Amino acid sequence: MAIERTFSIIKPDATKRNLTGAINAVIEKAGLRIVAQKRVKWSNAQAEAFYGVHKERPFFKDLVSFMISGPVVVQVLEGENAVAKYRDVMGATNPANAAPGTIRKEFAESIEANSVHGSDSADNAKIEIGQNFTDAEIVG
Ligand code: IDP
Ligand code: MG
């Protein structure tokens, strides 16, 4: 399996509770390298654009409000099979269904305030990384 990159977000519920380092420790322990990282506050337009794929879903408005309710830490993670591996490390969308040891099981508050985002495919990872980082900001 080739080395690949995925896009990650530490969401506002986690930044508010000062969990950036604790989540980064789980990421690094899983063998993923944080090759880009910045703490930012998204605008409404940025959050709507990022989650545009979900705009017809009933939770879309709430999700956008949540994602702009505090800072987020956006990241590029690199490693073997990084996209699928990080999905495993995150756990299920709903923390009630997440496996023990996953980030969402350990830290998430609810299906919405679920602490982290990770790309769901290599193609989406490329798009999401491009929306959030310049090439010069990613240092492998
Ligand atoms: P994922 O983050 O596990 O890929 P998606 O289905 O892509 O899950 O949903 C994107 C985000 O929308 C979730 O991480 C969560 O924050 C929120 N979300 C998903 N389903 C629900 C729901 O049923 N109610 C409220 N928020 C939801
Ligand atoms: Mg998703």
C-alpha cells in the first residue's frame, strides 16, 4: 500500500475542551504523521462550502452553526493507507456506535459534536486538502 494523505479536522467541541494534543497523540500513535496543521476559525461560507455535499440533509444548518461555533484545527495526515486508516482511528460517526479506543468513542459528545472529520476517499482528500492548504504549507 502506498503512502497517501488525508484531510483531518479537530472540531469545535474538541478545541473548546482543550483536546487538540490528546487527539494528536492518538493520531501519531496510529502511525500517521501530521504534515500540516493550523488552528483557524471558519466563516459561515467556508463551513457551508466544505459540507456542501450535505446541504439537503436535515442537520445541515445545525452542522454549519456547530462548525463555526469555535476554532477548528485543520490538518493533513500522511501514512500508509492514510484515508482508510484515519477513518478507523476516528470511529463511527455516532460515538454511541464507535469502537473502544477510537477518537470518537473516547472524546465525542454526540453524533454532531463528534470531535473529528476525516476524508472518506482519496479523491475527496485531495479536494479537501486543496481547499485548506497551499502546497508550501505541507511539509512531509
Ligand atoms: P462522517 O463525519 O463520519 O464522515 P458524515 O455522514 O459525512 O459523517 O456527516 C458529516 C458530519 O455531519 C458528521 O461528522 C457529524 O458532525 C454531522 N452529522 C452526521 N449525521 C448527523 C445527524 O444525524 N445529526 C446531526 N449531525 C450529523
Ligand atoms: Mg463524511
